[in-house]
Amino acid sequence: MSKDATGDEQQFQEAFPQILKVQDPPAEKIKPLHPHLPQPPALLLMISPIRTGKSTIISNLLLNSHFYGQDYFDEVMCISPTIYNDKTSRFLKKAFDCYDGYDDAIITDLINKQEAYADNDNLEERPEVAVVLDDILGTIRREANVNHLASRFRHYGIRLLLMSSQNYRSVSPVIRSNATNMIIGSPFPNTKELGKIAEEIGDQFGGADNFLKIYYLATPERYDFLYLDLQSNPPLAYHNFEKVIAHGGQHREEGAEAPVGALANPEVPKKDMVREANKEAKKMKPKKK
């Protein structure tokens, strides 16, 4: 150190560099929500054939106070080609901003509006938004803005991104890989399409065959659905939003390791549920020629 250094310079040179804590962002608003529902921020992917109650589920999620209800999100946007002629969706049309066709400009405008709050350091004032894209994924370009949105929705203050499709593989890989929750409707007449879902999701629940058993356990009646919480660790499978019927991942029960995809403790005995599920699985498999 130079003899000519002043007292301030000497103090600076002798001090060691310290890592300081980065200031926390504004705390997110916490609102009461039933634990069985997708916990925001969430990307809920619905795969459900025609006439399986999909519109009814969406309406309940956004309008029924036992779910999110009309007051949970600051803004809700619905994009659906049938929004103006589907009687089931007529209350959604009255309550929220709705569009009957997809355009990249709709998503771009939303992103720009949400980013303006971040640019002005007003994140605490940024609206919490829900975006619903109903039955449009098979009709849009792979490079559409909505595919980019699937991986960045949290960054824009979108608390719920709900996407629905009748065909699983028509959903881009980006959306599928970013889904935090899934609903698979019933009845599912296309066994090949159901098999595609089982192939991709099944490893989280003990393999494709075991996943199909869980699906049939979850959907004994028309309009029942299998709901998957993929955010949970281990992932959970529900009959509707009502009860857990299976655990994925490496689930342990009473200190002993249970098989991946282990059934939970439902009201019906496990052996009876497995027997019935196996029967249903055999019925649904295509016959060999």
C-alpha cells in the first residue's frame, strides 16, 4: 500500500468485499383458496373430449365462490371460438373480457400492459390476471405468442393460465412441459389419444399402465375427471377436486417405501379399486385382429 494513501483510501483498501442481500420483490397478495385447487401461479392444462363438461368446469372455476370465483383475480381474459354461442359459457361472457378468436396482438397487449408496472417499479399495483384459452391450441401457429407465454406467464403477473384442448399432441411441447396442473376429462372414447397422455405423464405415476388404472379410478361416472397436481411433491392424482386417489413420485407410507403411483387411502378398499380398474382397462384396450 502506498505511503501517500489517504485515510479513506486506506480504509477502502483494507475492507474486504461483502455480498449484500438483494432487496426482496413486493410480497404477492395471499388470498384464501382451497388446497385441492391449482395454486397460483399455475398453468392448468385441460385435455377433454367434446361434451365432457369442460365449459362447466371452467365456469365453476372462475364464477363459483367455492373455487376462485369472480373476486379472486383482478382481471380475467377468455379466448374461445364458442364463447358467444355456447350457452354454458354465457355467464363468463357477461363477467369477463372475452374474444371469439385468437390473435397474437391480444397476448402482446396484455404483456405490454403488465410489463409497464415492472418498468415503473409499481409491481405491487400490477393486476393479478387469469387467462383462459379454450379449444384454440390446435388452430394456432407453433410460434404464436401464447407458446412463449406458457414459459413466462409468472413473469407477467399472470396467476392462472388455463389452456384446453381436445387433442393432447396438438398442444405444443412448451405448454405440455410447463403445465403445473392437468385435468383429463371423461368419457374418453379415443383410447389412442388417452394412451399418448399415459405415455408422457405415466412415468410420474408408476408407468403408462398404472396411469391408466388411476385414470379409470378417477372417472367412474360420466363427467368425472382425473385432476393432477404436478406442483406437489410427490405429484398427486385426484378424483375430480374431491379426494386424492394416488400418489406419484417416491411416496412413502407408514415408514415403508410404497410403489411409484401408489394408491391413496380412498373410501373403497384398494384391492376392489384395482380389480375394477383392471376390468375397465381391458375394456378400453383395442382388440387385436
